[in-house]
Amino acid sequence: MDTSHDLEGVWVFGDYRNYFQNRVTLQLIAKARDLADKLDTRVIALALGDKVHQWAMEYVAHGADIVLAAEHPDLKSYQVETYCSVVAPWVEAFQPQVFLAGATSFGREFFPRLAKRLHTGLSADCVALEIDPETGLLLQTTPGFGGELLAEIVTPDHRPQMATVHPGVFQERPHDPGAVGRILYPDVDVVPETRVKLIRSKRQQTRQAKLEEAQVVIAGGRGLGSKENFERLYELAELLEGEVGATRPVIGSGWTDKERLLGQTGKTVKPRLLISIGASGAVQYTTGILGSENIVAINRDPQAPIFNMADLGLVGDANTLLPLLIEALRKRV
Amino acid sequence: MNIAVCIKQVPDTPSIRMDRERMTIIRDGVESVINPLDYVALQAALDLRDRKGGEVVVITMGPPQSEEALREAIAAGADRAILVTGAAFSGADTLATSHVLAVAISKLDPFPDLVLCGAHTTDSDTAHVGPQMAEELNLPQICGVNEIHMEEDYLTVKRLSDGFVETLQVSLPALLTVTQELCSVGHLPLGDLQIAFSEREITQWGPEDLGLKEEEVGLRGSATQVWKLSVPPPRREGDLISGSPQTLVDHLIRKLEDLSILDEEDGYKS
Ligand SMILES: Cc1cc2nc3c(=O)[nH]c(=O)nc-3n(C[C@H](O)[C@H](O)[C@H](O)COP(=O)(O)OP(=O)(O)OC[C@H]3O[C@@H](n4cnc5c(N)ncnc54)[C@H](O)[C@@H]3O)c2cc1C
Ligand SMILES: Nc1ncnc2c1ncn2[C@@H]1O[C@H](COP(=O)(O)O)[C@@H](O)[C@H]1O
């Protein structure tokens, strides 16, 4: 077994349950690589489950130096208490400096409990992570205080410095089948949670909008004014071979379904072109679209914050522009 | 069935101003409301109580004016209210907040069968406080619940978690955090406002009542600190165009051509 010194670096919780929709663990391993290089330490990924070898291999191929693995029948389903019973003793034994998890449903219910047990700090749903060059502290940026501002959070005296991270913020590294890493199976003491029983688990049936993969995204906001107006966006999207996204008030008004929500509590998209129409540009929305290569914004208010991040801003009434635009495009295709 | 509901008073506005010196939210002059999901939790609690008996206790940690939120909860039908307040509690992160609330809940007599929280708040939005109280109180937790059924001496609940619809059973006592979907029932009956605003006493607990030392609460009991606040930087300064609708549409079409999303001239898309 290694000395615990080898294991004190930057840890990433391996969350593979929804792997094909959500690659946040791989994105975090890439970011951890960057942080670990600055701290001159290692990237350690965790893999818990009943059979985890393939995940451990995957994490090595994506940049982990070491994988801490635990295989046990009681770890088969994701359960907060049971997982805490394995991970908390590891943290106490090996003393990581930083510990990250994706802000998945599970990450967001597991990490708070774990942080509390370890009596350390945790920041929620971060959109950026950096190392402060002077103090070596992890700077955890989270959209806070209603989203008007970004807050940089630090955990000065408690360890590990823990954060959950919004999926889609960081870019995973390409799969490298030649990557070298070690997979360790430390001793585990699994204490299953018997007070909660999982009776049934069914994959949710959705017409999975291919929003995250779309090259063109048309995002509509409350400014469109009605469901009928919002529905013009589907026409536009069809003409541009794109997908439609929406802000939260649009979902709240029932103009479209929840799967299309963009932003902090919705999806993150990185298309070649995003056209934002009738959305003010609140930070909870813009965190979901910041990675777009090009942003065109349409809003009738020249002061709207969305224009601060638009490559092209059009000041005008969306409901006048849209029919004209659709007509012009129809003539061409 | 005795239920404790944790409610937080939050600003009723999307634009929040900051005190940049103290790095805290300026709450003066901003209307406050009960955090919407805490209202959902309250409604679920009242509904369970009405069917199974017992009492609903609402509890909040906050400045003295959060009493308003408790009064509103009483008006909606809560039986008792507890205000946990004191200067020492301010500036708390979720570690310190959950500690104070957990200590307050463990002082409740009888100890609740069920603790309900919102899944998250609209202001700090961490979704930490529920699970962190569950840890300190050694309760089983289920987050993001959208259906609750009371069985003999346990609950059956449903939730959506990472693309899976899960049905779970949990023994009591337990802590649940609830989502908007739980509450398709409509609005709360407003109850007797008169009673809420005059007769019912609100219990007030400070650090001494809870046996808490200064260093374990508020800013001093917190593990995280706000290092810096910033306004999200403008990503890039693009062109801002006003003009006739046709001019605007022409600009947009040119942009689509530049990006080769449309073919140039009036040709056809390949
Ligand atoms: C904790 C928390 C999490 C949140 N998470 C999310 C999230 O994930 N995603 C999200 O989107 N929001 C989220 N929000 C909400 C967010 O703060 C904003 O309220 C929301 O993004 C605003 O949506 P909007 O721009 O469509 O509406 P508004 O802010 O109402 O903006 C409408 C805009 O349309 C313009 N307009 C009006 N009429 C016209 C017209 N005819 N033509 C052109 N322009 C017009 C107006 O000038 C205005 O700028 C969250 C909020 C909180 C507190
Ligand atoms: N100061 C508080 N007083 C009472 N309950 C709180 C407080 N802060 C958070 N909560 C509860 O914890 C839930 C999650 O809050 P948060 O972690 O801030 O997103 C809320 O919906 C409340 O039920």
C-alpha cells in the first residue's frame, strides 16, 4: 500500500450513474489535473460500486494518477449514507487538499452530508475553480446572492476544500488508452443505510432534446410574451437545424417543457451559435450559455445585460423581427 | 405525526444589493417572503397533520424581522413557531447554519417524526442545509422529493434523481427536502390572520438558550469565507445595432453567412 502522502492531492468523486448524459466526472478530472499541477500534487479519482474496474480504467485514461476503488454489493445503488460510510474514513486517513464532485442530483445530496461529517466547508454548483497563487487556496466561484454577482469562496482553515461543480463548465481531456495510473483498493468498511430502502428505480422517459449537442441554439425568454410567440422559435430552429432552449420564466409559464431550461438549474450548451431572444441576461441564465462560440442577442431594451456578452446585439421587438427573419430564411432554403 | 418545517425568509426580488464592506446582503427596503419551496414544505406538513394528527412547528434562523415569516406560517395553519435569532448567528455559512438549526430541532419536545425543508433557497441556493441538518441529527435524508405517502409507520416517497424516477421507503424520524412538483394542490388556506398576528406567541431562542458558544456559530463557526465579489465580466464587446426591423434582420442574416450557417449570396444551403 502507498504511503498516505501519495494520496493527499486533488480528489474527484467518480459519479458514473448517468454517464452517457453527464460526463461531469471526466470534466472534473481534467480540471483537477490543472489544479494538481499548480499545487504540485496528484489527481485521485474515486470509484465506488459493485463492479467498478471499467470506470477506474476510464478515469485513468482521462487523466487520473490514482483511482481509489471500492467494490461491495451494498455500494451498487447510489446511497448517501452508505457512501459516506466509505468515503469519510478515506478522507480522514489520506487527507486530500481538495475534493470535488459534479453538481448532479447525487453530488448535491451526498457532498453536503459528507462535508458536514468532515466538518469542513463546501461551495455549491461552482462555475470556476482556480488556485490563488499567493495562498495556494482553492478559489471557488459560485453565482451567489440572487445571481447579480459572482462570489469567490475560500475555505481557509478546514480541509479538504470541497466544491460541487456545474456540469459542462470544464472540458474533458481526450481518452488516452496509453495513460498510466494506479488503481488501489483500500480497506473499506461499508455500513449500509437501512433506514432508506430503494423500492424502484426507473429511467425517466423523455424525448431527449438534443440540446447539448446542437450547433445552433435558439433561446427564448419571457420577453416573447406568449406561448404562440415562443412557438415561432421552433420554426426558426428548424430552418437553422438547431434546437430550442428557454429561460426559467418561460418554463414557469408553461410555454415549453422543462427539458429545455438553460442555465444554473438547467442545461449548459456550447453551440457554434446561440441566438438569445427576449431574455434579460440574468447570470443564472447566462452561466448556461457562456460557452457558446457566438452569441447574438435580440432585446428591445438597449440596457439589457445580455448585450454585455453578445457578439452581435440587435435592439428591437422580437415579435416584429421573428416573422420577418423566418420569412427571409424560408425564401433562401 | 409531529413535523418541523424549516423556513427561511428571502428577499422577494431578483436584484439584490450587496454591502461591499461587510460582504453581506442589504435587506433593508427589500420586501421579504417565505422561500417558495419552504412554503411547499409547509403546505405538505399541514396536509399530513390534518390527516394524521400531531402538530406542525415552523422554525427559522434569521434576524428579528424574520418573525414576519413565522407569523405568515401560523396564519397558514402552523401550530407553533420558533425564531432562532441573535447577533452572533449572522454571517453563517451552511455548516454553521445547519449546526444552529439542528441544535434547535433537537431541543424540540417532542422530537419531530419528520423534518421538512425546501430543496433549496432562492437567495443562497446551496441546497446544503437540509442534508447537513440530517447528518447532525443522525436522520436518514431524501432530497428533492416530489410525492409523499404516509404508510403505517414509514413514508413512501418519490423523486427524480439524475434521470431516474425513484420510489423509496424511509423509516421515521427522517428529513426530507421538497421540490415544487410536490405541490400541485393549489394555494394555502389563509387561516385566521387575527390569531396569527395577535394571540400566538412565538418562541425566541438565542445562543444561550441553545447552549451555543460564539465560536461555533455565525461567521466564526463557518468554514467558508467570501473572498471576493464580482459582477460577471462582459464577455466581449460586440456591435449593438438599432434600426428598422429590416436592417436588424439583414445584420442577423449576414452574421449567419459569416458563420457559414447560411450559404452566402442568395444561394441554397448545402
Ligand atoms: C436560485 C436561482 C436559480 C435560477 N436558475 C435559473 C436558470 O437555470 N435559468 C434561467 O433562465 N433562470 C434562472 N433563474 C431566474 C433568473 O434569475 C432570471 O429571472 C431569468 O433568467 C429571467 O428570464 P428572462 O430573461 O426570460 O425574463 P426577464 O428577466 O423578465 O427578461 C425579459 C427580457 O425581455 C425583454 N423584452 C420584453 N419584451 C420584448 C420584446 N417584445 N422584444 C424583445 N425583447 C423584449 C425585456 O427587455 C427583458 O430584458 C434563477 C433564479 C434564481 C434565484
Ligand atoms: N436560516 C434558515 N432558517 C431556517 N431554515 C433554513 C435556513 N436556511 C436554510 N434553511 C432550510 O434549508 C433549505 C435549503 O436551504 P439552502 O441550503 O440555503 O439552499 C431551505 O429551503 C430551508 O428549508
